[in-house]
Amino acid sequence: MKIDRLYTHPDADLLKTIVDSPNLRVASPYYSEVALRVIDENTVRDMVFITRLPYEFNRPPAFIENDPAPIISLYKRIQRFTLYALPTLHAKIYINYRCAWIGSSNFSTNGFSSQEEIIAEIPQPANEIVNAFDSYIGVSRPIKLTEVQQLAHWIDAGLTKVLNAQTSQISERGSVHPPYSIEDFEVWLQEPTAPHSEIRRTILNQLHGKNQMSGHVKHAFNGVLSFFRIYPSNLSSVKCSDYENIPDRTINQLRDFIIEYGDEYRGINGGYWRNYLSSNIGGMQNGGGAGDAVVKRCLVLMPHYIDHK
């Protein structure tokens, strides 16, 4: 593989060169709205873009790693635009009809702002780079415009938010992860010094499938986290409560939240979160909903989990 040129401080001019092509392929974990606006729809007619977005759209995620709004604009501007989600993507690849580029720069203004990034330019035919790009497509999920619009709706509703540098964590491998996730919550549930050991043990067992309750826990985790995002004043009062004696004010606001947003949380095979909750907390069941206790336990645990983070 021949390298024609090595850019040690890639700038805006290089970005303009990359996007000056009727066909464009980009793999970039992160992007910025300003950088995407550099793409001229009169020039780029066919674009394939791999980036970090959620795989699943059955419920609002705790966080989103990229703002979906600029992507919605690309769907409308580019004649043929194809989007793939790959939440673990770290590579940066740019391919047009003349050259391919690989390196450290994200598709963002910071990535192409003459900072200490590195980009290698490979002339076509850059078969190795094209094959690598295609291999990432093979492990990605194609994303429809309606799904990106769903992400934007959840952000506008306050059910999720876009990750930023202040709310991120860096793993030992250098990957950026949201501060809250069901996987991280599972680890915290096993912390020996964390409070409410019995409640944590119950939720952990249910998350592992006891009584077929794992789906209830996942809905409750994301739903309760969104509830506290919209009603943050409840964090302190619930933190001092037992799950059987949660303040009436919190239960009333939780009921309002579930009535308004409960149908945003769906199971993989269909069904809605509200269907498994009682009317006491905004659900659809007149009797005791199977998920009520899970929600209340997560309500009590969540302030401690957030403090731990």
C-alpha cells in the first residue's frame, strides 16, 4: 500500500478536498455539524457513512454519542445517503474516487483544524482500505431516516441526551463510553459496599433472567434515569427512601412521566413498558403490574448509582 502524502496537521482545506467527489465513503466515530455542512449536495451524490449511533431503537438509550440532527439534514440533502451504526467504531476512513485517507481525525472541525492529528493519503485503487471499510459495514446496522428522527424526538423530549466530553469516560483501551449504561449498572449492583444490598441482589437476579424479568429491569433502568433527568428534584428525597415507602410526590410525578412517555419504551419483540405496569404508577393494568416493584427498586437505587459515577 503506497502512501502519497502524510498530513501531520490536517486542516479545513484537506477536508474540502476529501468531500469534493461525487462518491464519498466515511467511517468516523464522531462528527460535527459544521464539518458535515462542508459537504456540497451538488457535488456529492452518493455517500455511505459509518458512525457511532445506537443499534436498538426500541427504547431511549441513556445517552447518544452523536447529535442526530446534522444526519437528518444529510438524508435530505444528499441524493443517495446510506447510514450505518457501529457503536464500537474507532477507525477513521475517508474514500473518494481519487484517494483514500486513514488516520486519527474525526469528521469534525476539530479533526481538521491544523491540530496534531495524522492523516495518510493513499491513491486509488486503495483496495486494502476499501476492504476494511466494507468489513465495518458487515458488522454495522443500517439506519433509516425514521430511526434517526426517533433519536432526535427522544432528545427533544428530554428522555436522552447527547454525550459530551464532560460526561464521558475513557476506558483502558482509549474508547469513550457513556457514564451510565445497563452494563455498568450491572457491575455496580455487585459492589459489596454499595447501599441497599438486598434490593441490589434482587435486581441483579432479575437482570440475569430470574422470573423472566430481565426486560423489566432494562426498561426500568432507562425509564427511571430519564425520569430523574426530567424531575431531578426527586433524587435527594428518593435517596433516603425504601422502595416500599417512596414519597407520594415522587410517585405522582412518576405516574405523569409514565403516562406521557411509557410507550416510548418497547420490547424487542413488541409490547410497551406501560403494559406491564399498574395504573398506580401510570401503567395500563388495573391490578398489580409485574414491573411496578422493579421500577420502585430502581428508583431507590438510581440516586446511589449516579453518586457512585
